[in-house]
Amino acid sequence: MTTTETTARLSGREWGVRLVLCGAIFLEGVDVSMMGVALPSIQAELGMTPGALQWVVSAYVLGYGGFMLLGGRAADLLGRRRVFLCWLAVFVLFSGLGGLAQDGWVLIVARFVTGLSAAFLTPAGLSIITTTFDGPRRDQALLVYGGVGAAGFSLGMVVGGLLTVLDWRWVFFAPVVLALVILFAAVKAIPKSADRAQGRFDVAGAVTVTGGMLLLVLAIAEGVWPALAGGLALLAAFVVIERRAAEPLVRLGVFRVRNLVGTNIAALLFAASFFGFQLVAVLYLQQVLGWSALETGLTLLVVGIDAVLAPTLTPRLVRRFGLIKVTTAGLLSATAAYALFLPLDHGWDYWRLLPTLVLLGFAFALAYGPLTIVATDGIADAEQGLAGGLLNTSFQFGAALGVAGVTAVATLGDTPLEGYRLAVLVPVAAGLLAAVTASRGARRRSA
């Protein structure tokens, strides 16, 4: 069946759902990536210390990673449409608050709540996709959805550079405009049948898993290692509670679904490799080569070729070779991209960077969407929000691990350049482990 034949069966309402949800995941990707380019300007105007500035990033990760599982289950129990619309409105309010901030603490609070809104918004949107479409249409929708999300992230670095030239506050105001358009469209496009309001809420499970996630993200993102012990203790208590709960927040049996655990591990490692590499690349380009934020963003623009490849090339490869093999090829492409970056020096120009960036574009196109499909395949409709929450939690923890890893390794070098060379080994190792994990899934599926 061709892509045209698959998408031709979509009704007008289904096209509307796809456009709205792709817009939402694009918004989330843009919002995350624009911030990194604007941080120096934010620091200069608000007079924030380097430690306080780090919290602009870490607060978002704490809100997003800490509440993701809770957000996914809330979508299943309270209604996916209701949760999606409510938290998109919250995103509008607090992104706007960030743009109006005159003090650093206000900006940090705004970023925390924005991350919190994404923790509810993203799994709700993903579960609406997976329950609205079925069969080949579902796979096609998820491939496009994943590609648009990845494109939002890569294009956001360019958009962030352009907006920062005008005023860093537009990095917050521009998402407000886009979110309002999506919100008004979503009210009409997403059917009320997307709601699944039933069952009871597992309060004890929600408290322990959210607290555990928050402490673990805090430990990883900020190096507050006593929080690690507290987070692990709360997660252990969560497992005990879930085993005994009549209607658990996370049904532990879901982890027996084929490929679920392996796919989430691969997603975690993929995110760790990319976010770690992105930090090294941005610091190298600006601190070693002396490029501006705008030049850096424009250089990374080529990664956005995944926006074209994901909905066109990837579906054909999936039909020909299968999801797991295409995912593995994408992860190997990412590993090769990082490896090409290892011999970086003071004399590099754009053309030396180009092969790495092109391979990363292919990696996102081949890996991101298929990972999303495999992570939600075989999951009952009533637990699609949970599956989406698990996947996005893996991405967030991977991002925190990757950034922490390259930061720690970079300090081992005698010079910044030497430190960055050593730090690139972290994404190379993480990418290779992700590919091995995915390929093991291929062998199990063929067995």
C-alpha cells in the first residue's frame, strides 16, 4: 500500500487531528531548543549568576521529567482531550509569564510550570494519535508526528537565534502565539470521543513516582547526589504500592509487552547521545571557533532535513525492512555522526561539520518516529497515555544523563578543545549502545 493510498482514507476531521497534534509536538520541540540560544542574553539582562541561569534549563527538565508518568496516566483517566486542552492553556499563560519576567526567579518558576504543562500535554497528544488511527494509518501518523517533533527541535535552534537578535523575550512570546492558534484549532478538531474518563486515581502511586522522578532528575541535572538515594527509595516504594493497588497508576504487567523495555532504553540512550552532543557542539562553535548564536543556529539547520525525510523516505523503508531495522539504522547513523566529530580542532569550518549534521538529520528521520511506534505497539487503548508517558520520560532522563555526562567528561581536558574531544566519546558510546539495544529487539522479533 502506498503512502498516498494510506493517507487518502483520512477524513477531514482526522486530517484536523493530525495537523493539531503535529503542531503541538512541533511547539514542544521548538520551545525546548530555542531556550539554549537565548541564555546568554537572558543572563545579561536579568543579572543572573551562572548557577541561577542553569535553573532556567533544569526547572523545565524537573517539571517535564518528574511529572511525565503522572501526565500520561491523567490523560487515560481524566480524558485525553480535556487534559490536552487544559494544559495547552497553561502553557500559553506561563510561557507568556516567562517573556514578561523582570526577575530570574519568576523566569525559573515560569519554566518549571511550562515543563509541567508539557508533561501532561505531550502524552495526551500522543495517546490521541494512537487511539484515533489504526493499522497503517496509525504508523503513518506516528512517523509524521515523530518527524515533525524532531524538526521542531532542530529548527528551534535557528528560530531561537533569529528571535534573540530582536529580543530574548520573543523566545517566550512566539510560542504563545503558536500555542493559541493550536488551542483554538484543537477545540474544534479533537473529538470528544478522545476522552476516556473512567476508573480511580492512584494517589499514593502518583505521589511516590512523581517525588521519585523529581529527585532523580534533580540528582542527574544538578549533581545533588543525596537526592539520588531519596529518589530510588521513593521508586522502590512506588513498586510496592503498584503491586498492591486495585487500579495502579502504572500496571507493572505493561513492562511485559514485547520490546517495550528495550525500546524505552534505546530512546533514553538516543536522547542522551543527542543532547550531550548538542551541548558540546554549541560550546565548541561559540567558545572555540568564536561563532555567534545566530551563526550556530544556522549551522545546525541542516539537521532539519528530517522534516522532509520522516514523512517521505521513512515510511517506505519501514514497509521494506520493518520498524526495528530502520530504527537501528538511524541509531547507527547517529553514532557515525558523533564519531566524525571526534577529531575537531581550531581550524574547522562549516564543510567539516556538514557530514555530521547530515547524518544526524537521517538519524532523527529513521529513529524518532519508529521508536514512537514500537513503544506504543501492543498497548491497550486505555493505557496509551501511560505508554506515551513512559517513552517521553525516557527521552527526558536521557537528555539529563547526556548533558550531565558530557559536562563531567569535558572537565577532564587540559583545554576546552581537549575537553570537548573527550566529551564527544559520551554520545558515541550512548549511540552505539542504543543501536545494540534496538538490534536485540530485531532478533527477538524474528525469533
